[in-house]
Amino acid sequence: MRRLVSAGVVAITSLALATPALTSTAHATPGTADRAAASTTVAAKAMAKKFKIKKSAPGVQPGISKLVLTAKVQGRGKVKFTITGDNGAVVSQKAKVKKGKAKLLVPALGTGHYSVKAGFKGRKGKTKFEVYDSALSLSTTSLTCSISNYKNRTALTGTVKYKGAPATGGYVDIYRNGNAVGGSQSPDYLTMASVRAPYGAFDFSTGVCSRVISGTSKMAPATAGQTITFQAYYTKDAGFDDYFSSNVITVNVVA
């Protein structure tokens, strides 16, 4: 009996010694909680490599440099912005980081949809914006104004397309050298016309040459031999918050 007991004790002892090894092997295999923690860590690292880009507006009118992109980053240096349009246009510019922000004034672009990719020290940001399908079309971009007969009708008409459809109202203003800063308070403001529905039409037939030759409260009368350039701007209201321009208008002044 003593021998049997001893054998039994040895067997039990051997089994007990083997158990920790089995337990150790079980802990070496990652469980659900470990995998979840690892996934969270990977996701956190991925997010740490991204930064946000804020837009001053969802879109901008064609030919106007007004939209501002702001990248929020930490550190010193420059953020590289790459802007790609569905019309094939590509713009690449850098903006210096100041107080955790890098701001880029988007240059004037043509109608289309644009994607933005930005990079800063291995981190990346992206956004999108639109340049609206708007246009200010003129019947002519070259006028001859005669000092001796400046009251004669000189046809300058046109139409406005605003965000893909004929404008149903608003105004077209004309400015010398395209200086529209200040709207009608600009020292280079010449005259204006109202836009009519349903075709977005306007008419300057009686206002351009007469004001160029006789002068305005802000501009001196023109003299024979002068060549003056103007540009027309459409705005949907008197606030001049949303606007776009025509091609350059050349006015030749004769005796």
C-alpha cells in the first residue's frame, strides 16, 4: 500500500507541475481584449497623421481669388497644398505655419470641382471645393468713344449666368482697370446696369461713352487719343459679397 500511495503522489505531483505550463501557454495567445486594444492603438496612430483643413466657403466664383484654406497643425515650417481640378488644372503652393495655422489664399481658377491635398512633416490633410459655373458675357470688349458725338448710343450689352443658370437679378458695374475694391465707392467706378430676368440680360447702350467722355465725380473727362481699360463685375446684391468679372473692355477715345 505504501508503494501505491507513493506512486499516486508522484503522479499527482507530476500533473500539478505540468499545469502552470499549460496556463502559461494559454496567456501567450492574445484574447479579444488584447486585439481590440491593438486595433485602437493602430487607429489612434493613423488619426495622429491627419489634420483638418477649414474652408472659408464651400466654393468661389471663377476668376476670383477669395477662398481661404486653413490647415490646423502643430510645429514650425510650411504646409504644402496641392490643388487638382477635374478640368486638369493643378496648383501647388506652400503656406507658413503661424500660431498653429497655415493659411492659403486660393488663386483665381476656372469653373470646376477641385480636390485639395496638404502635407506637413508626414501628416496629411484633404478637402474639396467648387468653382461655380458662372459667367459674365459681353457683346463686345472693344469700344470707340467720340468726344464730338459721345451721346450717340454705343452698344454694350450682355448676359449673366450665375451658378449654372441665368441670373434673375443683381447688378453689373464697370470699373476702370478692374479696380472694384469698395464697390460703387471705388475711385474707378464708372457706371452700372440692372440685370433682368428671365435671361440674365443687361444693357449699357447709353451709359459708357457718355460717362467716359464727360467724366464722373471721381474720374476726370477723357481726352482724345486715350486708351482706357475697364472691367465689368456682376454682383447679386448691393453688398458686393459675391461677385465675378468679365473680360477686359478696351475703350479708345477719339476726337
